[in-house]
Amino acid sequence: MSSDLLHQDGDGSQADEGFSLYAQEEAVIRRAEGMIEQLDVVSNGVKTLADAYRIGYRETVRLVRISDRMQLELHEANRILSAQAEDLKQLNDALHKEIERRERLEHELRRIASIDELTGVHTRRYVLELTEYEQRRLMRHGKGLIVLMMDLDHFKRINDQFGHAAGDQLLRDFGELLRGGLRKGDIAGRFGGEEFLAVLPETELDVAESIANRLCEQTRAFRSPWKDGSLHMTISIGLAEVEGEEPLERAISRADQALYEAKSAGRDRVVTYRPASVR
């Protein structure tokens, strides 16, 4: 009996050993299956990561291409802007030159319109404009305004005897004498031919007569070199005072009348216009 028991115990041990081996293999298989499942998860993760990388790479390539295109477009835009800036600079330079040219032309036109080319004094039109301005000041401030009409004596005789070049020379010389003989603020102009006009703002009649007489003396004493000798000249001057708001032409007419009287009295002198009631 004991041998049967031993035999039975021997079979049970083998069975236990077989079961234990199966359990171990089953555990290994299960672990292997678990690992495979883990590998599947990792594989799926890798696939997901790979897909994300591919998508990111494609997006990066797309962005790089866009960036390159934008860089090219920016370079082209900068090139165009630089060219336009250079064009604008050249246009601006040309515009400045044109403005300067126009300013020089305008200045020259004003000079031509205001300065008598031969004598260097103002033109008739310009001196009349300045005198009208002074007349408006006279009406505001009530100060004196004197008109001088001047004429070179025997000027036609000089032209006939020595030629027009000699006459032009005397006109230039007298223009210089006139500019130097008047005060700062006085206005001098060529009225026409050998006639000259001067306007003395804010001046009393006796002061104007003194200035006119001094101008006569300076002209009389002047000698203009001419060829082998010299030319000389005298002037006659008529004075008149501008009266308030009267038209300027009236005062000029009175000064011209006084000038005629100076010539009739022998020339080379100053005559002041006075109304008949005070003569």
C-alpha cells in the first residue's frame, strides 16, 4: 500500500511540475503578448509622430517657400522703391533748379521793370508806383511830399554835336549824380528821354529846394571824359508839393510847369511852383 501511495505521489509531483511549467510559459506568453501590445502602442505612437513630422515638414517646406517668395518680393519691392526714390530725388533736384531759375528770371524781370537800363535809376512806371505808396503814407501821417521834375539842358544840341553815344554817356553820368545827390528813402526815376523825376517823402519845401539847388551845383561842376576832352551839362529843376489826396498827375503837372519856367528863365536853376495868389 505504501508502494501505491509512493507511486501516486510520484505522479502528482510530475503533474504539479507540468502545471507549473505551463503556468510559467503562459505567463511568458502573456508578457510577450503584453509587450507586443506595448509595441503596437509604441508603433502607433511612432506612426502618429511620423505623420506629425511629415505634416510639420511639409508645412515647414511650404513656409520656407512662402518666406523665400516673400523675400524675393521684398527685395523686388525694395529695388522698385529705391529706383522710385532716386527718380523722386532727381525730380526734386530738377524742381529746385527750376524754382531757382524762375526766381532768377522773376528777379531779373522785376529789375528790368523797375530799373532803367541806361541810367540806373527807376523806370517811370516804378517810380510812379512808389510815389503812390508814399502819397498814401502822406494822407495817413500828414507829412510833406515833394515832386522834382528835372531836364538836362540843351540835350539835343549835345546829341547833334557829339552824337548819341555822347548823349547816352551824359545820361548815365547824371543818373549816377542823381542817385548820389538824393537822400536814403528819396525816389529817383527816368521820366522819359532826358527828363527825370524825383520824389522826396516827408520833406518840407525849403529842404527840397536846398537838395535841388545842391544837385544843380553838382551837375554844373561835373565833367564827363569824352575822347580827347570832356563833356559838361546843366539841369533845370521844377518843384511842386503834393497836396493831400489829389491825383499824383496834378502835382507832376505843376512841377513840370515850374520846370518850364526854369528853362524860360535861362536854365541851370531851380523853380518852385507857387499858386498865382502867393507869387
